[in-house]
Amino acid sequence: MTPADIPLWAALPAALLLVCGGLLTLVGSLGLLRLDAFYARIHAPTMGSTLGTGCVLVASMLTSSALAGRPVIHELLITVFILITSPVTAMLLMRAAMFRSKD
């Protein structure tokens, strides 16, 4: 596979989605470092990882579909699992922190 194999109509949006995904993940990581309280610190990486991973997976679906010449949606299952599990994990961590702080 060479860069000439990917059509321009798929390469440009995929590149934009990859850059956006990387920036969202970077912002989430910086939020983890900069924010003080636990409840604020848990929110930034969750949003960054969920949206950043979603952008990367949509870019992967777009390029795979363009190369295969048919819709390739098996990454959609990965996207659904990440979109469901990441916020649920954050909520469970926050509830555990609230439970421990009551003592």
C-alpha cells in the first residue's frame, strides 16, 4: 500500500480526523496534569480518550472503506465498546472516591 493508493477524498478527512484525535487526546492528558481535584482530573482524560479514539477509529473506517471499495465497519464495534466503557469506568471511579471520602 502506498500513499497513492488512498484517494484524496478519503485521505484529507482521515488526516483531519487523525490530527483532531491526537489534539483531543493531548488536551485530555494536559488536563490530567494541570487540574487539581480528583473529580476534575478524572473528567479530562475520559473525554480526551473517548473523543480522540473515536476520531482515530472513524479515520480508520474511512481509509479502510476507500481501499477496499466497500463499506468496512468492523471498527464500529470497537468504537461502541470504547464509547460505552470509558465513561462508565470514570463514573465508577468517581463513585468509589465519593464512597471513600465519606469515612
